[in-house]
Amino acid sequence: MLTDTELEKSLTGYRDFLAARKTVVIATKDETGEPFQSIAPFVVHDGALYVYVSEVADHYRYLRDADTARVMIHGDESTAANIFGVERASFVCDVEQQPEDGNEDVFEKFGESTNPKMVQLLRGLDFHLFRLTPRDGRYVVGFGKAFEVSFDGSRFEHVVIDKKPGAAQGA
């Protein structure tokens, strides 16, 4: 079990981790129910992730037709102390396509995280805005450091799992 200080430090790390990420892996299903995953830039606004995707991309159709998707935000594996403990957060999200009108704050955030001129150019093309509203998820930051979380961190509980019998003895 973690101390309150360790838990608070982990929560700060979680929030810093999310704030530093710019892309999200999105898992949906194709027309036949087969799993499909893709990656897209995202911004956070009003407690949700927003992605802006082209009709040319397969994930556009799958997001358009989905009620839910699973997302994973992951850290840099090249800096991970152990590849099995790469920092990551995953969530099941409710998916809603959003109109461009009325979402200027979202597009401003995309401009800040990428390039305002590029975002303006994309707005004249076949791109569509999706809101992915996270439900509770899981944040992993290493061995023995997994947490059941809400996206905003208001729920942040250390996951403790009993070891297999004999695991401590190397059996």
C-alpha cells in the first residue's frame, strides 16, 4: 500500500503525464466487428479528449459509427526504466461527433499544440471533430504502480493485487 505522500506524488505525476501528451491511440471496431486501432492528435477541453480526423482515415468511419471507443495515452518507451512498465493511461470513452461551429475553444487548443495555420487549413478540408468523454480508467506508471482513475484524477486508487502463491520464492 502506498502512503498518502506517495499517492499524492503519483497523482501529480498522472496529471503531468496527461498534460504532456499530444497523441492518443484509439481502438474501435470495423464494419465486421474486427478490432481496429489508430493514432491521432488530441486536445483536452471540458473534461474530454477531442480528435480531428479526415474522412480518408479509416478511424473516421469507425468513430462516426461508434458509441464507445477505448483510448490509450502512452509515454515514451525509450525512456522507460523497464519496458513492461511503460507509463500509460487507458479509458473507455463515449464517442460523439461534434459540429465545428461553437467549438472555437477546441480549435484554438489544437492551434496551440500544433500550428494555428495548419488547423485553419484542415478546417477547410474533410476533417471532422469528435468528443471522446472518458469513463473511469487505469493509469500504469511501473511495476506495483497501477491506479484506477477518473480522467480528471478525482478518483485515484492504487490497485493492489495479491501475488501468486510461491511467486515471492521464485517458484
